[in-house]
Amino acid sequence: MENKSQISTILIATLILCFVCSVSFAAIGCELNDPDRDIQKIFPQSTGYKTDYFTIQEKGGEKLKKEVEEKLGDAFDPIYESLDVPYSYYTILKGKDVIGYVHGVNQKGTYGTLQIILATDPDGKIMGFYYQKVSSPEALKFRDKAFTDKFIGLTLEDFYKYGDPNGKIAAIKDPSQKSQEDFKATIRGTKKNLILLDTFLLNKKHEGSYKGVRNDEYK
């Protein structure tokens, strides 16, 4: 009886551990810490906003994942970018008119998660860029407006031309001395952010740009 009791205890403990692990590794999206405050700061003219949540799983599954990976030029991280990660989109309104979007992504950095937030106009052009979270020892250099303002005005087409030495992305220089991987992660995360916006909300408005750039062999 004692052995059966011990076995039962072990089984129960194992089940609890598995449950805790599944919760710990559940897909986590990137939401604004304080949407009312943050959106009003970015879009002071707005009269309201609506929030939508999308996952790659529900919008196309593995097929869509491969499509996004191809456009990104990189494979998804199985932890940070699983198919069931929820992506939050805030559609900004002025009356009944859509005046922009705010959206963020989690991006794996050297020292932890980067949370990259973009504000865009209705066509997907960047109007605002900031880190909601960055754990680099050189975080202040990444948060400096002299760096973040360089993203304003960029579009997904500019990121599709990442391999163009004369392109706009090539003109953005790493602000850090020893955090090159976090700089690369920032560029990747921003590109992914715009690709997902184009996929989920803009009805692939920039699909033609991607095909044109691909034909020019830019990656």
C-alpha cells in the first residue's frame, strides 16, 4: 500500500509540474502597458480606439508561418514566435475615421525580450517608434530619440530592401558599442512587426513591393 501511495504522489506531482510548465511556456503577446495613456500620447487627436487580437495559427497556420518567414528572411523562434502567440492591434479612430494603428512584437534580444512598439498611419508608414522593454546594458542608447526617430517615415518596402547598401535601412547605424545583436534584433523585430500588420490588417497592401524587391534579389 505504501508503494502505491508513493507512486500516486509522484504521478500527481508530475501532472502538477507539467501543468505549471505549460502555463509558464504559454504564448505571450506584446500589449501596451497602458493603452489609454500611450495611445493618447501618440495620437492626441484621437477620439477612441478598438483592439483586435490575431494569431498566425487562426489566420493561416503553418502555411502562413512559412510565408511570413520567407518575407522576414529568417525562421521563427519556437518560444517567442510560436503559431499561437497573440498579436495585439490598436486601431486609432477620430470619429469614424481610422487615423492609424499601434502594434508591438516581442523580439528575442541578447539580455532578454525586446518589446518594440510601432505607431503607423493607415497605410503602414511608421509615425512613432519606441521600446516598451529593452534589457540591454546600453538601453539608454537604444531609447535615445536620435536613434528611434530614424525609423519614422519608413515603410515595409524599405525593410524589404534591407540588402540594398543605398537603402534607408542601411543608413540606420547601431547606436551601441557592444550590443550589435540587439541592434540586429531591433531591425528584425521592426520588419516582422510591419509584415504582420500588412498580413493581419492591411490586406497585404505591400505584397507587390515584396515581389518587386525579391525580383531585384534584395533580402
